[in-house]
Amino acid sequence: MVIVGNGALGLFLADELVERKVGSVVVVGPSHRDAGASRAAGAMLGCFGEVTSESLRTDASRTRFELGVQAHSRWPEVLRKLEEHSSTGFPLQTATETHVVLNAIGAELDTVNFEAMLKALDEYGKPWSPIDPADIPGFRPRTDARALRAVHLHDEGAVDARGVLAALETRLDAAGATLLDQTVRRLTGNADAVTGVELEDGSIIEAGKVVVAVGARSEALVRTVAKETELIPTFPGLGFAMIAKRTAGEPFRSVVRTPNRGFACGLHVVPAGPGREYLGATNRLVDDIASVTWIADVRYLAQYSMQQLDEQIARHEVLQWLSGNRPVTLDGFPMIGWLPTSGLYLMTGTYRDGFHCAPLLATHVANELQGKPGTIDPMFNPVRQPIQTRTVEASVEEYVQHNMAAWFETGAEAAPQMTTTQLAAYYRARGTEFYEKIGSGYALGPDVLWYAEGSLVGARRVARYLRRVGDAPSLAPATSGIGESR
């Protein structure tokens, strides 16, 4: 069996298969993992810290959210198994708790998502407590960015992503798996059946089953044999982060983050081992996978970390620049399952949840590879109609809300006489015009709409796909309780 991809999904799946003694397991992926999401991950073990007003609003969204809830309980055992294979010199779990802070930098979206997080914690019976922001170790923002509220999430921490990947490789090597420091050029076979993979050096590995788990590169690789298979489009979500050495001030001892905001997962700092801190992260959907980032994102992360987290970050020494491409599907849901091409399995589209959910997804995929019942909802099958969770009108309003949050957080300025209402009307007109142009009733998430509205390449790709799949699918039903439709 060949697994294409040596990020978190590929390595955790390989580990699960080796434990089950399924036979030969080959993992193919370059050791540098250039442009991959896993190498740049902050690896927060957070599911409730990521909650937004959309997380539990529909049955489909709730199903996706609960993958993270289930995955969270697996990490203590995962870390126990991996610690003996770690060579970092410090525990793989770098934080055991999270503090979420609410400031006035990111507009109303922060408040909406902060309240949604608290309601979700209560609904699922998870522990949390309010805390005075001044009592959070290391949290010393500038006065004009001080937090209005903060909560302590007792059970959500973080791991060292790069340390976990290295420990997995050591464990797999010791167990007899084959790890190839190579890149797969194409899949071999045809639309009916996959027969293996061809590497960049021209050599071929034959295999009856191939799992494609190369994140944002997965769709293009699948198309080397399955050109006509209708897949949900996947876009690269380019993110930037950095690991820095603290030289002054009190260190952070927990994850400290804002709620999800402005097309991204919120500003955050993660302890990254003795004397080191991970600062993240940015997010922008782009036309092509890139291993570099934008100057604007570097400026954003540096400036607002100093402003909103700790003024002493200005003195940090940058040890490592990190960039990676998250796999973002058009409907925002993972693509996990068998493809019509015999022997070909797809495992991607996890966006920001891949590292956290990898141990859980590995169990599910290993079951399916062995012909056993899966453990997650079949709604994530990659050959599906796009899942619809909002109306076009709601999509436009969500797009407006995210643009307003990004506008204020990044310190953008308009003419002094321009009101917030006028600014919102401008974004509302842009979002409405986009839907009129593409002529589709399918409603996009705010990040995909932002990308498609601003990129001719993106707009054409979205429009072509939606024309092919026909009328918009039915709206996913809203859940009861905290997730009711607005």
C-alpha cells in the first residue's frame, strides 16, 4: 500500500496501518514538506477555541465540528506512544490549556464568535471559567488593544507539530515502514484502476491501493488518472507563522488566542518549547500553491502580535519562518473516501483541522482500506454534491461581517466622513454583484467568496464547477438549540 503525503494525515494513517500489521506500507513525501500545511501548523489541540457562529448552526456543520471533539480525546494516548520516539528534548505537548481573549480590534465578529464558543462549551459540558486578562501569564498587550474579556479553557492545549511529525517518522522507521524522501509525479493506471505511483526520478512503485493525502496538491494528483471524476474544488489557503525566541518579558505558558476572525483562525501565540513561541497565523486563499508568503502578511503578524498579545514580542528573535497551504474545499468540508477509480482513496480538505483530527481520521481510513465499516459520517465522501449550509443572502452578510472585521483589525482607513454603515454597504454590493455575475444559487463560505470575488482565476473556476453540477443542492437543516438559523 502506498500513502502519498508525509504530513500529519499520511503519517498517522501509516502508523495506524503498521499497528494493524496490514503488510507493506510505503509513505512517499519530501522531507522538507515544502508548502505543506503540517510543517507550518501551530497544532493547537483546540476545537472549542475554534467555534464560530456557523459551527453548530446546521446538522452538517455540527457533524464536522464533532470530528474535532472526538479527536481531542485521543491525543493523550497518541502523545504517550510518541514521547519515547521524540528527540526534541522537551515534551511534545507544549501547552495544556488555552486562554481566549476578546478585544475591540476585530469588530463585532469577535464578539459573535466569542459568545458562540461559550454556548458550545456549555452545551457539550466542557469546563471553562472567566479570568481577568491581567492574570494570563505573558499576556501584556498595548493599552489600546487590551482585552475586554477573557476565558480559560482548561482542556485545550497544543503540541509541537514538527516534533510530532519527527517522532512519527522515527516510530514508523522502527516498525519497518518505508519512508521515501521523494515526490510523486503522477499516479499510474487509468480511470478504471490505479496501479501505483511514478516518482520524480522516473521510478515506479506498484500498489493495489493508493491513498492520496497531499493536502492542497491532492486534487491535481488525482486528476493524473481520474480526469473525469467530479471532485469538490480545492483551493490553497496560504498561511504564514513564525517561531521566535523570547529575549525579554514573561513567557506565555498557555495558548493565548482571539476568537476566529476576519477570514482566519484568529491571532494566537503557542508555547513552542523552552524559550520559544509560535506566532500565528494568517490565511488567504490563492490561485496557486506557494512556499513563500506576502510582505503584507509578515507585517500583519509581527505588528499585531506586538500590539494584541505582548509588547515585548518586538524584541523576539525570529528562529524560523513558516508558510504552508491548507487544503480548502469549495463547500468547506473534508473529502475522505474511495474514488470511482478502483484502489484510489482520497484524504484531504481538512482546512485548519487536519493536524488535530489526524489520529481519528487515521482509524476511519484504515477501517475502510481493510473493508471494515468507517467511523465517521459518509457525508464527507469526495464524490458528492457540494454541501449547502447557508443561503446566498446569508453568505453575502457573512462576507460583509468578515470584511469589516479584517478592515478594523488591520488598521485600514477610509475617508473620515465615511461611516461604518457605508463601508458595510460597499462590501454588500460587491458580494451581491458576484452572485449576479456567476448566476448560481450555491452559497459560498466567506473565505471562498472573498477569494473568488477578488480573483478572476478563482471566479472562473468556481463558476465552471457550479455550472457543471447544476442547481444548488438543498440547504442543510439547521440544528436545534444554539445553532438555530438566524
